[in-house]
Amino acid sequence: MTRTILTLNGGSSSVKFGVYADADPLREIAAGEIEHGTADTALFDRIGAVTPDAIGHRIVHGGTELFAPVVIDAGVIDRLRRASAFAPLHGPAALAMIALAQARYPSVPQVACFDTGFHADMPDVARTLPIPAALRADGIRRYGFHGLSCESIVAQLGDALPDRLVIAHLGNGASVTAVRGGRSVDTSMGLTPSGGVVMGTRAGDIDPGLLLYLLRERRMDAAAIEAVIDRESGLLGLSAVSADLRVLHGTDTAAARLAIRIFCRSVAKQVAGMLVTLGGADLIVFTGGIGENDAQVRGLIRADLAWAGTVPQRVLPSRENRQIAWHAARLLA
């Protein structure tokens, strides 16, 4: 009997949904997306009269304990609440989405699928942060994100998967991951999804002394600093216009042009770092909303990497929802 699986994928700027038939192979029945700020009921209006047999959720951060897909129960909810400290842009929103789905489909099993799972076994040279041992013992490490997207790229490549692969997931949130033999060996994001490349509203990697400066000299508290690095920086902060590259391409100001150049340079620098990790690359894959659709950005990144010689490059869709459905189907089998 074919089961129907609903996937709910909340990102930093939108919520994507998918409806899948658990067939062999998995078959997509419907898909869509709504922007954050749209009424909650609009999501289920878009989904329509679906009675799922299971619901899969993308969870950005499972904290120190949750990496593998798991059926959601009260204990998992408690752990997800604690893990929200690691991903304040995403954690509370994911918990709210789970609560909405439970209210809408109270008897349907729900599964949490974690973006950190793909990176869980990174080697110690990649996952270990250069901080005192007492802090590392509390689970402060590089976790890595966009793991479901990376999984989907590995799955799409199939038998053509090279030994040394770099995945550039470029969207409102962006990261670069080094994959060897199908396994994550390094990635640009760290303890939280705030680090790494410049993003839509996130600063990415910045001098930690800046945070101390804001504390001491500007008398900012944690909430104010969080707003600066997560919501007011990146492309938005640089351009003073928008976090959306589509808007910036059409904005003829020096600040908008500089924002685009800084974004592309930050991605290229992270790709270059992954070439060090891998000892070169056999393939670079661009994915995510920007990576898939913005040829100008891809061209600027390629130009910055011209020194590395000819590395084959591909554009592939990020199929996170399909990975979520696959995990949910396997777990509930």
C-alpha cells in the first residue's frame, strides 16, 4: 500500500512543502513555497486536502544529541527547545511548525530530519573549534548545516559521484561543504548557521573582537548583537537596500555592487579552503536558490577561482524535501 508523506521545510526566509508517494522510486505529487510572514493557515490552504500517513520536518539544529532522523515525541520536543539556542533564527520557527502540524493532523506520526546529520562524523580537524577543553566538553563544536541539501546532491550524482566534491549551497542562507567519498569532511558554517560566507542578512565569519567591541563600547546586550549579526548584516547591511540578490542586481548603486562582489568573494574563499581540505576537487556543484538561478553570481565566483585551473562545475537543484520524505519513509517502515 502506497503511503503519502508530507514534508515541511522551514528556511530562514520561506517555508517549502512537498507531498510524496512512498513508491519505488519516491514520487513527488505536489510542492510549493510561501514566504515567512504569510498567515499560518495559508500554508495548509496551499497544501490542500491531503491526508498524510507521515509528516517529515527539516530541523536545522538538533543540538548535541540529535543527528539521525527521529520520530517526534515529547522528549524530542524538549531537546529541540534546548537546541534552539544554537539556531535562534530557525529553532523556534521549526517548533511552531511542528505544533501547527500536530494540531492539523493530531494522529499522524511526525519525523524530525536534521541538517547537522550529514556532518556528524566530520574528522576532528574540521569539527574541533580552537577553544578551551571545558567549553568543547559542553558540545561547542563545528556542526555544519544544509546537510539535507548536501545529501540530495550526493543522491542525484549517484554513480557519477566523484571522490572529491565541493557543494556550494547558496541561498538566503549559504554554506560550502567538502565531500570525500560521499561523506562530509569540512564545511563553512560552525556552531550555528550564522558563520561562514556572507549571507542575506547574516554576517558570516567576522572578527570575534567586533562582538567584544559592541559589548564594551556600544553597550549592546546579547539580543542586540544577535540582531546585528543575524538580521541586519550580510547583503542587507552592505547594500542598505535588500537581502535579495535579485533586487541588488537591479539596483545601480555602489553599495549594491559592492555587496554582490563581497558575497561572491566570500563564497570563492570558502571554496578555496575546501580545495585545501580535499587536495583539489573533481567537481563543484552550485545549488540553492542563488546557486541554481543566478548565472552572474556563479560567473563571478568562477572568475575568482580561475587560479585553481579547470575544475568541472555543475548546477543541480537542492532536493531537501525529497530527502526528508525518504528519511521519513525509511524510519516508519
